[in-house]
Amino acid sequence: MTPNDFRRLALSFPEAAERAHMNHPDFRVRGKIFATLHYPDKSWGMVKLSPIEQEMFVRAEPAIFIPVKGAWGRKGCTSVCLKPAKKSTVRRALAAAWSLAAPEDLSGASNANSHLAAVLPPANARRSRRRKV
């Protein structure tokens, strides 16, 4: 995944807009940041997830998703190592981040929530995996 791929994916969500924050690009929905690029350098992105979503993404793809250090990371801010990441994986993380930032009237009415179904496996699949492990 390249920074431009990340940018295109972030901007594919309803009302997503690119701005700048602290000298690097960010992506917002109705003024609220849900993702950034180029921090700490151009090989990284960041998505603002819930702490539970962050834990799931980090467990599933520890080479790609890393909690940001400090308080921001404890709140769900998650670094994304772009080079090894697959577009489908980053799209799911961006969908989760967008849904958290978007107002309910927008997130409930958009098709972005269809991306979220891919974030978690069905409940019965989760139980099956736990039994096998």
C-alpha cells in the first residue's frame, strides 16, 4: 500500500475531506479527524479506532497495526505501516475509524457500515475459533 492508496481509500467515504494538521495530511468527516498520513514519517498512516477495535486489528495484523504511544494510543489511535498492508485490511480499519468520527445521521445512512461487517467475523465464528484454540 502506498500513501496515495491510503489517501484514495480515506477519501472514498461519504463527506471525507483532506486537510492538514501539524504539518501532515489528515482526513476528516464533518470536521472530525478519523485518519492521518505521514506520521511519524511517510511510510505510516494512522486510524482513530476504539480501544476494542484497536486490539482486534493489532492482534490480527501485528506487523501492520501498532498502538500509538501514550494517551492517544490508549484511546485507540493506531499506526498503520503502509508497505506490508493490504488495501482490504486498511479499508476495514478506515471504515471503523470513519464510523466512529461520523455523526450518527451520516454513518447510519451510509454504506460505510457495510465495510464494518468485515471487521468482526460472525459471532458464531468467533466462538468456534475459541473452542479450537
